[in-house]
Amino acid sequence: MGGAISLLAVNFIIAQIFTAAFLIIAAKSRQRRAALWCAAGFAVASLAAVCETIVPFSSTPRLFAVSAFACVLGGFCLLRFGLGLFYQVPVRVPLLGAFFVAGVSLDLAIYDLPRGTWEHAIPYQAPFVVIQAWTASVVLRSGRRTFFDWLLFGLLALSAAYYLVKIYAAVVAGSGVTAQDYVSSPFALISQALGAILIVGAGLAMLGVMVKEIVDDAQARSEIDLLSGLYNRRGFIERVMPLLHARTTQTPGTVILADLDRFKLVNDTYGHLTGDEVIRRFARVLMDVMPNRAVAGRLGGEEFAVFLPCTDLSEARVVAHGMRAAIMSQQIGGLPEAARVTASFGVTAVGIGEALDPVIQRADEALYTAKANGRNRVECAEAPTTVVNPSVPHWIGRS
């Protein structure tokens, strides 16, 4: 009995550690509700260890044995609900509640049956098999396929199989005749040990999934310009580089550089709040006009960039003119009714095999030309017919 009770204590401590971990995750993650439900699941399931420890010493073992069953099943149901929120595969609360009530009612109905028999083992373990398989299906149905998602799915599926095997093991190995006998049986010792391993594995996988999301969110926030909602310079480059390297056509793409005309005058005359609204409105214009696969970023101040993959110079010029016309049509709060914001654009195509830096420089030169020619214009620069790797001196290989 001592060994089984010791393992129950270990399981209780493990569950409490995971409860605390998910509470910490809840404070950091945008999936706060999901993490809180998972914390609640581990907290409730941990109470099963307390109830099972009391069973051998209680004059009302039925109460604590059924309570232990209810705590484990209830904890699993809460985890199903929490992971459903996280993976956006929700479950209807009445359905989950009905499943829990049915499971506990079934345990009450079979309590007086001898343990270690098929009549008791099958209905006792069946709810655990179902809830674990049900939760595993959430991960699969979500469509997410990261390492931690596959790991979590595998461990949940393994847990379902574990409870299925326990039906056979309880009958063959023997789990005692009564609830008091179970705690002192070798079956209980093995069951609690395997349960602890699965709890740790599944808990770590859940934490891994949620921590990865926090890290991904932090990285995404570091690449977003908070004022415009577009990528910042770093985010723009990080998104464009893979598109340049994954060229699937003879037209790698084009870059549009845009600069708001006389933006400093807007700030100085109408205030920075109005200037901020101009930035936000222009960002929305870029997003509305550019094609779906395009990438837009605010490089700094009033300068913006748009990368159009698999688009030639003539197509990009049409897009730039659309952006120029769209911002002119905007009535922006804080500006006089007759005042209109304009922007100048420099457009260039990416040469085959060309790096991003010289493309940006060439688009910037075209933008400078648009400014010099009176602003509120679109100027284009052709891509070079021959691209020289800037890391290699031009004279290498020449005769």
C-alpha cells in the first residue's frame, strides 16, 4: 500500500506543478482562457490522488472512490475544453457536461461489482478511453502540424490506448475486489507509475505547444510596426527574402517604395496625432490596393515598401497608381476638409538572381526622381539585364 500511496503523492505534486505552469502561461499568452482551463483541469485531476489516499482509511469508501473517478474524468473534460479553445475546435458545454455526468453515473452504478472483472473494468475505463481519444482528435482536426502538435496528439492517443489496455490488465493481473483492495494491489502501483509518466509527457507537450505560441507571438510583435500595423523594416525583409529565394517564374517580382509628400509639414501644422492618423490611413490604403500575396512594410518615418511577387514592372506601375489615387481620395480627420494627402512612388523590378538591397536602392532612386519632378507621381526603374553578386568584385574573371 505504501508504494501506491507514494506514487499517488507524486502524481498529486506533478499535477500541481503543471497547474502552476499553466497559470503562468495564462499571464503571458493571448490564449489566456485556454491556459486557465488547462490549469483547472490539472488542479481538479490532482484531487483524485487525495481521494484515493483516503479510500483505505474511510468508513465511506464509496464516496471517496467515486469522487476520485469524478476528479480524473472532470480534469480530462476541462483539458478537452481548454485544448478545444486553444486549437479553435470548441465543444458544446452541454454535450461535455452530459458526458461527465453519464461517466460518473456509470461509475456509481458499477461500484458494487467486483473489481478485476470484465463487468467492472470495461464500463470503468471506457469514459477515460473516450475522453482521451476525443481530446486527441482536437489536435488532429485543428490542422496544425508542428512538432509539439504531433507530440501532443501521439501522447493523447497513447493515453487512450493505455486506458484501453487497463481493461485487460485489471482482469488478468487483478485489481482487488473492492476499492480498498485496489490501493494495496500491484496493479495500482503499476497503474500509478504509468499514469505519472503519461501525465508528465502530455503536460509537457501541452506546455510546449503554448510556449511555442508565446514565442511566435513575441517574434511577430517584434516585426510589426505598432502605428501602421504593417511589418517594420526587419519584418518586411524577413518576409520578402524567402519569396525571392523561392522563385518559380522568370518574373521574380517588383518593389514599390512610397513616401508621403510634405509629411513633416502635416506634423508641424496639424500635430502629431493627425500625422499618426495619416500613417494609419496610408497603411490601410496599401493593404486595400495591393494583391493578396504582396508584402507591405513601413521602413521608417513616412517611407513604405511593398513587394509584389511574380509581378512585372507594368503591373506594379498600375498598382502604384492605384495607391496614389486612393490616398488622394481620403478625407482624414484632423485635416481641413479640402486638404488631401499625396504620396510619391518609386517602382522597380527585381532582376533574376538579384539581392534585395540593390533593388531597394534602385526603387529609392526612382522615388527621388518622383519627388524631384513635382511629387504625387509614380516613377519606374528597369531591372538590370545582368546581375552581379555584390559580394564578388566586378573585375574578377575579366580579361
